[in-house]
Amino acid sequence: MVVGACVCGRNGCQGRLSGPGILSNDCRWIEGPLMKLPPVDYEAPETVSEALELLAEHLDEASVLAGGQSLIPLLALRLARPAVLIDINGIDELSGVSVTDDTVAVGAMTREYVAEESTTVAGTVPLLAAALPLIGHEAIRSRGTIGGSLAHADPAAELPAVALALDAEFVVRSSKSGERVISAAEWFEGYLTTSRRPDELLVEVRFPTAGPGTGISFQEVARRHGDFAMVGLAAALTLSDGTISDARLAFAGISDVPVRASEAENLLMGERPSAALFDEAARRATGDIDPPADLHGTSEYRKKVAATLVRRGLQTAAADAGERQ
Amino acid sequence: MTGIVAERYTGASIKRSEDPRILTGAGRYVDDIKLPRMLHAAFVRSPLAHARVLSVDVSAARALPGVVAAFTGAELEAMTVPGPDALMALMGWAGPTPEFTLLATDKVRFVGDPVAIVIAESRYLAEDGCELAEVEYDDLPPVANAAFALDPGSPPLFANLGDNIARPHSRKQYGDVSGTFADADRVIDFHIDVHRHQNVPMEGRGCVASYDADLGTLTIHAATQSVHVSKIAVAMRLGMEQDKVRALAGDIGGSFGLKIGASREELAVAAASRDLGRPVKWVEDRGENLTASGQAREESFDVRAAVSNDGDLLGLDVNAIIDTGAYPGMGAMVPDIMEAMLPGPYKLAALGFESTAVTTNKASYVAYRGPWASETFVRERVLDLVAKDLGIDPLEIRLRNAAPRTDPPASMVTGRPLVGVTTRESLERVAQLVDIPAFRRRQAEARAHGRYLGIGVATFIEAAPGPREPGGPSGPMGMESMRLRLEEDGIVVLFTGQMPHGQSHQTTLAQIAADEFGVPFDQVRVVVGDTDVVPFGLTGGSRSATMTGGVALHGARQLKVKVLDFASNLMEASAQDLLITDGNVWVRGDPASAIPVSEVARRAASGDFGTGVDASLEVEAAFDGGEGGWSGGSHCAIVEVDVETGLVKVERYVVAEDCGALINPAVVEGQIRGGIAQGIGAVLLERSAYDEDGNCQSATFMDYLLPTSCDIPRIEIEHLETVPLDADVNFRGVGEGGMIVTPPTVVNAIEDALSPFGVRIYEQHLPPARILELIAAADSSQ
Amino acid sequence: MDITLRVNGTTRTGSAEPRRTLADFLREDLDLTGTHVGCEHGVCGACTVIVDGRAVRACLMLAVQATGSEITTVEGLAPDGELGGLQQAMWDSHSFQCGFCTPGFVMQATAFLRAHPDADEQQIREALSGNICRCTGYQSIIDGVLLAAGREHQG
């Protein structure tokens, strides 16, 4: 769990920093390790407007508690110190999957397991359906939510890469400014940081339905089944008469945000799938990247694996597109 | 009724008597204990690897509502009696003895070193209190690795030692080392590293200490491998008389060598309980377990191998450096066992062994399942590397060098006789089970398609208990005691100092006693975990199968003799004509005479018999291991390496093992599989990591990775027919072997998979990134 | 805060500050110590319980979030002392050793088998890959689950 370093400057301090609302600046390792949650206030609004009022009141001092599968460990490790938790699990209107024309709207509180079991999702957003089973383990997906994972924005997680690949839209609301729709490209700002303002609540994520002739692939290289990806790739290829008419590639784990491989996508457009093409796409997609290094992999390693995933992902997506035509 | 048939339990996979409570959540672990007025402790710990402590101020912690007390290291010194590390005292350590306080006072020596204890109404509040403690440190340069520790310029961790040498360099030679190396066809040099990893039981360390101020007694509810060792450690440290301290243990959630004696934290908790006159509980959380409980195996070896061109391993010369971490313990003592075991079951004629152990600013080196295991890693890696250099098949080189089973037995060059070893049989059998030629064909075909499969073999022996030395006064594992009693209700009770933490003793010992005594399995009860009631004992060193199985066997026989002697008074027959079968005492040839054992016991307890009759149906038995013997076997792993991602899959794992006679095959197999899983974990996933400043980087389960059900294949185990050495007791220990031999087995397989790339492996930890590095390095060096 | 929930078929009430995890609440406030705490950051699975029909890590839920829920802990599977089918199969299969991970496995497997009674070995391994055991190497646990599933089939 690598975050920015604490600013205390003390040799050996392991205090972690991230964005507003998640973590304080205090050095918190000095008395650790500690694993019981710190004192925190708690609110459980029953409607979206109640939640928005609370957010407007507490701003940076609040953390929104959705599935809790990412937030509660941070609290337990005392790396996050909000003054108040705003538990939105009781707001029924935030759950559900609905299709309108070519958009699939997923309520922010839709549980990952519900989306995983949804035939609607499988039929309309196959890339999302492919990524969901790779999120942690069953018990995590029992509680984890689509909105929660995307608002937490861990760059090594599966859903941010999917959302970025598909140009998903993020619908936020605040009591002051009403509703705002944010594109995926603008949503992910930095490590665990989104463009959600402190008084805003993510209420819905909208995915485009996959068009005809679209094949997908979600692959990741992780240390063990269910772990965060060291590198992951969300890929989609649309074939029209054997030619690529749309290409989407988004990485997990190579930066502090998910990353679109736009150069590689551009290369693929208008071409016929081939091993040589995919090799070149892999080179274009990874030539300039400088992935982070941690205990699980060096930067050089992640770069190599990213290229491998592009080759494998494109092959799989192309074959999948062939089957769907 | 035609006759009475005795059931045979020993050798059968009898269902465990532990399981009904385990499966229903009715087990009683330390954290389940709730006593009236119980408080909870948490520790203020150092964030720095190496520093002087300038001041410790816990006043703000004390002032927090819900916090009942807080003690600094200095205050605890005033409350306790200084003394040596319990484990080292137990093992008779005579080397350098660092001086340090129970909790850190003047210095901290690793990140996580406990500095103060906070005691509160709940663990939550205790941790809140810890956050309020203010400690001022003066940084010192960290001694973050063995190389710096060896440098006389490195700041000494312990002022009284003056340097960072926990065990000074020493060298011993066996056989004609210089002659062997001078005459050998080739001498090959290697440097081999074993990485730091650790026990990680699912339950951490912990205890509830409960001081009764009225009686002046202290009860410790411990998670421990020996209640007696815990009690002794606590009594000594608190300056209490031994009979005023009682240690109890219920169920224990694994240990693998971690929970022996009493840790510094547990001693602090006991002292706090005495001061407060209230029970105090401390159970370490996972962060503490990963950073502070202790780690193991960080060793490096310079190895010279003297070989013949035909593949004879003639001699080894090994220089070992052990990184023992900050506080003394197993690390300084492990070189002796490594040295003794290095030759393994081979004909090695000459061994030079030298070692140095150093202190560093990391968690202390503790015993971890087969603490000496690196000797097997070094030897089994060297054999494969030599085989490759000489172009010899790895199985063939082992068969060539395996010591034959002779009479009188050959001895390891370090002295112990290789009596009864079945190494040759286990190698041949594991090869048969795997069908190596068929694998080689499959491997070649896979390579043609860009897939890299590999096969690895390794063999080992383990002194569990080891052979009896001719003329020795007792066996190599000392004596094991047991008290056996026939209760009034006909239950045979075994009181043992063993402290099972997954070994299923309550089942296995009952199997043996039931068979020997003649009662149904359900009529035997095994009592553990109470120093007021059980004799001295310790579960460790894979001793229990032989030592405790043996004392149960002989003790049950002794008890039977006593019971039949008494029963002869009831049955108008002499004791020689009486039998016990299926819970009944009867006269040979007359089934109608049968009376239940419970009736005999009831009559004995009735007091109806005068002093001329011995009616106390209890014996104190002791056993010295009998003829003892080796445990061992050969393992074979088939792996596939994805050379683009570095991920390794263990596709198949086969074992041909010899642990003597089996008490309970399912228990034996469970122990072996668990050890193998830890060995696979060590190679592919687990590393206790520190950076160059001594910060622990593997403090959560997101960074210290344990193998899961997707990482461990089905493990096929075949039990070889053993060579019985003793008339009665041929059970041998099997607890550590799986862990000992698995790392070289898997590394050998990975190296075989990568042989098309020319990869040679001189280390034990091979995460995906490292695999790719090894391939790239081999590529570029060609 | 006050909490009212149903645990193992019985209505239980209690009170907990918001930061108290469901795992700690079950163990200490309701004296249901069968649920074990192994890591407190959601990785090891020892704390798995069933909440409203789904397997959940009790260390990753706050007790106050469980108000109004229906929870099953390991103690609820054999309330009258007679082992359930899965527990019996695990006993027969020598599934466990030290027992610390056991309740989590039992609850996770219970939830999984209810939803996937026909699962094969690979599916079972994946379903249980979020539960860590340090003693067994998993094979005996998988065997217990397979045996339970097989017996269910035979009816």
C-alpha cells in the first residue's frame, strides 16, 4: 500500500498521505502498528438529499461509507482520520441497473456481486462483467459497490480501468450545485483522488452498451488469485468487416491513475487484427510508461508485463469480437 | 457372544476428537477468554529502526478516559527481575549475552520495538492511549543488513557487546577437508542466499494474565507451545515463586515455533496485571505479528563443493552468515544444527563449516518450523547445480551420493549414524510415481510451443527424534513424561506436557493408549494445558510422535499391569490370566467373565481394600525415545513458469516419505501438506522485507502474501515401508519435514523449467519480477 | 448507538460506538467467540459470517451497520449440537488442524454451496481463495467441501 510520504520529515516515519477527506497529515506510525479504528462520528442518511446536506456540512472532514471494503481497512490502520462517516448503505434509491437506449446506468450503491450476477450487465457491458469476478473475493463483492470502488479510485483496481476504457460517465450531486456529469478522463485525478468535490456524492455511473461486433478482454497479472493487479488491462475491439473500427485500451497499475493507451488505440484503428499489429500496439502502449515500483514488482517488470497484456488482451478481444459477429 | 474383538486404532485415520468443537466455533483461544474486570493492553512501539530513547511521556495516555494505566520501559524494569532470554537459557546458550530491558528504555533496536504499555477498558481505548504517548528519539544509523553488521564501524546495537556479533565466527572441520579439496577433480564455488520470512500463524501471540492479589498468585492464559516454559519464564521475570504461577492453555491457533517461552510483551502484561490486581489481556494484531513477533531464515552461504567428474560430492566447505535481527534468540544457536545436518543422507566425506551470527535492526530471528532448514536448501541446490555443471541427471546424482543402508550403519561425516534411512527407496519411489521420462517428453513438446515446464527433486532427513547413539545414556531428545490414570468412570486419562496447536495430539495419543490399554477410543481422554496438572513438556522439534507416542504406549502398558494386578483381587484369577479388550477386563478363555473397566475402577476407588492392595490406578511413565530413528523422504515438484509474466504454477507435487510407523495417516498427511504449503509460500510469495533504513515493508497481508487454495496443488503422498528399529515405538516425527525440503524442490523445478535460458538460481525467493530478471540476466550473459 | 439484529435466529440487542467492528461486537458484546479475528484488514477471511444471505467479512463491517440484519455465525449452524452436513463432511475429511481459520471457511463454504451446489474442485478452490489457512495446505478443506456437496446430491 504505497501512498505519498508523510510530510513530518522524520526519519523512518511511515505516515501516509493521499487526497482530501481520506487522510490527515499527521504522522501516525509513531505509536503503531495499530489496528482498531480511531474514534469517528457516524451518520446514516436515508435519502440522497439528507446525504448531500451532511456532505455540505462536513466537507473534507467526512468520508462516505459505501461498501467499506477499502475504507474500513484504511480506518483500521489509522491511515484515514475523517471526523465523520456518512454511511449511504441505507439509501435504496442509489442501487440498481437500468438500460436506456445505449446507456447502462448503474446506481453507485449497486453491490459488485449484484452487478456480477446481472444478466443485463453481462449482455450490455461485457467488459464490466469480465472484470467483476476478478475483484477481490466473493465476500468482498458481497459488500463492495460499483460507485464505492470508482470513488476510491485505486489505480490498481479493476473498475477504474474499465470505466476509463469505456469513457464511462460519473454523475455527482451536491445540494449547492445540483447534478454534474463528469467524464472518466476527468474523474481520475491522482492517487486515490477524484474530481468529486467534498460536498458532492457520486450517485450513478453510466456505461455505454457494447455495440455489435465488439469483443472484450479483461486480464491482469496479480501475485495471487483475487489480489490487486500488478498490471491490468481493460481492452475492447470493435470489428466491422474484419477491420478494427474502435479500439479501447486502459491500464490498471502502471501509474497513480488508470491510463488510456491512446497512441496504441490510434494505431489499431482501421487495421486488420494480426500478431504483428498487436506487437506494435504493445510497443506503442508501453514505450513511454514509467510504472511505480513496490514490493511486488519493479518498474521494469510492470512495463514488460504491460506489453504482454496488450498482446494477450488484443488477441482475446479480437477472438471475442469474431465470436460476437 | 462369540468372543471379544479388540479394535485397532493405531495406523488408522481416526476422526479427531478436537473437531466437534473446532467446527462449531466452540474452541477456546486466548482472545476468547473473558474474565471479570479484565483490561486490555496495547503497546507504544518504535517507528525507528535504531535510536536512543531520550524521553517517554505517557501522561496524556493516562489522562484519557478509559485508560487505567500506562507503564514505561523504566517503570517495568522496577516491577520485574532482569534475566536472560528464556529460550536461550533453556537451550543453554553460552555465547555473547546482550543486555537489554524488558521494554525499551535507553534504546530501540527495530521498528516495532515496544517502548511502553497502555492498559484500558478496551483495546480500542488502549490504542487511542498509545497515540497520545510522546516519545523523543535520537536517530542512530541503522544496521540494516548483515554486511554492515559485520563491519566493526557499525554502531553496536548493544553497548555491552561493543559490536554486532551475536555469535562469533567459529569453524569446525570433519574428515580431511584440505585433502579432499586438493584431490578433487573440480571445486565449484557458489553463493547462496535464503531470504527472511516468518511463521505467521493465523492466531498471533497473546495472553491473559490474571493476578489474584488476595492469594498472591498469577494465572497466565497463554498461547504457547509449552505451558511449563511459559510459567517458568513468567515466574522468573516477575520474581515469583514457581508454585505461585499457573499457566493454562486451551486451543492455540498455530505457532510453527513462534510461541515458546514468554515474549517481552507477555511478560510486560503479566507485570501489569500484578501491579493492577486485575486481569489484563493482550493479543497481538496482525501488524504486530508481521513486524514485531519475530522472523526467520535470513542466512547467506559461501559454499565450495569438491566433486569428482562422475558426480561424487566429496566435500563441502560452507561459510554461513546469520542475520539474527535485534534481540537474541534462535538465530545465534541455529548454526550448530545446520552444521550437524548439512551432510544429509549422503556419503559426504569432508565438511568444513564456519559461521557468524550478527545483530541487525530488524525483528528478532525466531524458531520457524525446521529452523535449520537452510542446510537442506544449500545441499539440495548444490547437488542440482553440480549435476548441471557435470551434465548428470539430478536424480542420478542423488542416487549416486546417497549413503547405502549398511549394518553397521554408515555415519554422517558430522557423526550421527544413518541407521534405517530409506533415502534410496524414497528417491526411486518418487521417480516412479512421477514417471520422469514421460515428463521429459511432455516438457520437450511444451518447449516447442513456448511453454516452460520444469521438474525438481530433493531429499532430506530429519532428526525426529534421530537415532540413539550407541552407548548413550538416553535418546537425543531427553526424556518425555506422562501421567496416566484410570478414572472411576472407566476413562483412561493421559496427562501430558505436550501443547498441541494443530498436531491433533488429543486424537493420536488416545489412539495409542486405547490400543495398548484395551479400551475404545472414546474411553481415553488427553489432558493438556495446565501446569498444575500436567508434567513438564514442550511441543517442538517434531518430538511428539516418538517421545509422546512412545510414553503413551509404554505408560498405557504400565497402567494395564497395575489395573490387572488390582483386578485379580476381584476376579479370582491371577493377573497373568487377565486381558483388557474393548473396555472390559476378562479372564482368558472365559468371555462370560468380562466386567467393564469402569467397574474395576469404581471398586478401586471404593476404599474397600486394605493397605495390602495397591488400588491407586495411576502411573508416572517416562520414555527416552527407544532406538529413535530418522524421518525423511523425497519430494518432487512439476512447475510451469510463464516466462512473460514470471508467474509460477505448481502443477503437481509428489512425496514419498518415511516417518516410521503411522499413528494417524490423515494427521501425518495434513502435517506434510501444511509444511509444503509454507515451503511453496516461501519461494513464490513470502518475504519479510526491510528497506535500507530498517523500515518494515511487509506489515500487512497485502504485502506479506500467504499461499491460498489457488496456489497449492493436490499433494500426492505415499508412505514408504519403514525400517523398524525399536521393538515397540517406531513412530517418527513429521511436523517439520514438509517445510524443510520443499523450497529446494520447487527451486530445482523452476531452474529446470528455465534451463533453456541458461538460468542458474542461487536464492530462495522467486517472485515474478525476479524470475524475469533471472531470465534477462542469463540471456544477456550468453 | 443502539443495535438490534437477528443472530442465529434470535433477536439480539446491544450498543456500540460507531467505530466498533461487527467482528468485535459479535465476539465481545454477544459472546459469540466462534467468529475469529485474524488480520482486521479484510484479507484472511477468518471473520467470515453470513449477513442477509451473503458471506461477509465481519472485520469490514461496522456493528452499527448490521442493525436490522439477519446474521448467521458458525455457532448457528449446529444449534442443537448436531453437526450440519458440511461440518460432518469436514470432520470426516480431517479438514482442519489448529482450527483458527475454521469458522471463516465453514461460513464461506456454506454460503458458496448454497448458491453453487454443483461446483467442481476448481470452482471451490477459487471460492475459498479468500480464506487463508496456515496449517493444512487446503487439500483436506477442499475434500470436505466436495464430500459435503456430493452427499447433498445423493440426497
